[in-house]
Amino acid sequence: MELVTTGERTVFADDVIKNRGLIRAKHFSWESPRNGLIVYAGKEFLRVIFLTGVNTSASYFNIKASEVAAGQWDIAYTADMENVCLMRSASASDLVAEVRKLFKEEAEP
């Protein structure tokens, strides 16, 4: 299940991404991910509302399809709490590969 489709322009897959879907997203510039609810699912961007942790206030952030395709976001998305779609940024995938390589080298005598 791909979240974005690339072609003439990069857009979100409307058969996968829906309003009211749950998302855990981390932009490469953030220290930690944010959990939220998709309140707008357009072709070119998503609007996600999340709790800020200060009293009961909420805020939102946008995720652009072009940024997802460029590997700037780590995303876990579900519409039904049964099927989860994961998309990791290029830097996160590189990090996972490096950690696996390190553990493999340590395990070999």
C-alpha cells in the first residue's frame, strides 16, 4: 500500500488516505513523532490535528505529498486500526540498515 503516487505530479493515493484516519508522523526536522487525526485529505497535502500536551489545546500540521516522496517524513497510517501502512524517510531507512549491519557484525565470531 503506497501513500503517494508519483507521475506528472506527486499526490496522495485517495484510495488509501482518508479523512478521519489515524496517523503517527515525524518530519525529519522534529525530535519526536506526533500522533493525530487526519481532518483533511487532499491530493497534494494532508491536514492533521493533534493534541499539544498543554491543557486540552490542539493544533495542526500539514504533510505535503511532495515532501513524503522526497523522504522527509516517517509515517504510520491506519484507517481501520487493523491495517497499518508504514512509510519511512530515506534517512530513517539508512539508519535502520546501519543498525542491522552493526548487530550482524557483532554477532559474528
